[in-house]
Amino acid sequence: MNRGLAILLIVGILSLVGARLPAADAPSEFGVNVILWFDTEDYLLPADDDATKRLAELLSARGVRATFKLVGEKARVLEQRGRTDVIAALKKHDIGYHANFHSVHPTPSEYLAECGLLDGIGEFVRREGGGAADVRRIFGVPTLSCYGQPGSSWGPQTIAGLKQIGVAPHGIPCYVDEGDHVGLGGKPFWYEGALVV
Ligand SMILES: [Zn+2]
């Protein structure tokens, strides 16, 4: 997902939350939790490094901890460009994973199209496992909180493979994305040991 879409999504989430809030003059009994997540994926444009840092620091300064889902190649170019400042700014937040190369073909749904479940899990682990390990290493985090599909590139094998591209015993415990093709009654659900949100 590009940054514009990510921002739109957040605005959408906030709008939804807002729509469910009681009227301003009605007493509220319930707290509202808002989750912010950002696809962190532009590894081509160096200016994105600065934009990412600015966003991370803007949130940190306000005491807001968000989830940044890193593409493996984005983590590697941050390391290659010596952007330890960007990495440090991001490390104040929760770090997730957003595929090894995002939209480079074949994407997960393309390379999984002819696979069954078990060979598809193997293919997903083979193609995406290295990127997850790179993100863990570069950010110095013991585990990654979540995996989000790149674009709309979904496959059931990806969820089932999260245990293997993460650190034992739980792997990457959560699958997140906003695509309406990934859902079960609009509510979170468990599949193959991962919480799908
Ligand atoms: Zn994305």
C-alpha cells in the first residue's frame, strides 16, 4: 500500500471510530482504542526515509506508539544508506513485516496460485523468510508483531506460514490488512495459529 492509501486508511479507521462514539453530550462508559499501522515500503526513493523518520518522531513526541510494517528491502536499504537515525526513530514503535519486496512480481498470490497448502507454505517461507530475518536483525527486535500482505496479494498459505518465518514458538502471531477479500464477518478470527485482523 502506498503512503497516501495508508493515511486514507487511518482516516477511515478514525472516521469509523468517530461514527461509533456517543454524542458529545452523552456520558461515555467505554474507552476507545485506535490502532495506527503504516506500510513502510518505499525502498526506491531516499526522500521516503526522511518522511518515515518525520512521521515516527511526530508520533513519538505525542506519546503515540504505532505499528510500522517494514518491507524487507526497505530495512536493507536503510542499513545500506547508513540511516541509523531512521532506524532508531522507528524502533520506538512496534515493528511488523510487510513482505520481502512488496510488489515485485511474482507477488505472494501469484507464486502461490498453483500451490496447495503445504508446498505453498514452503514457497512462502522460502521467499519471505529471509526478509523477515533481515528486519529482525536490522531493527534488533527479537520478534515481529505482525505480517501485512503487500497490496491485495493474499493466500491462505501466507497465514499458515507465519509460524515459520517468525521466531519459535509463536512465529509472527498476527496477520493484518484491510482488504475486504480477507475477512470473516468483519471480525477478527484465528486461522492456523495466527490472529487475523
Ligand atoms: Zn503496502
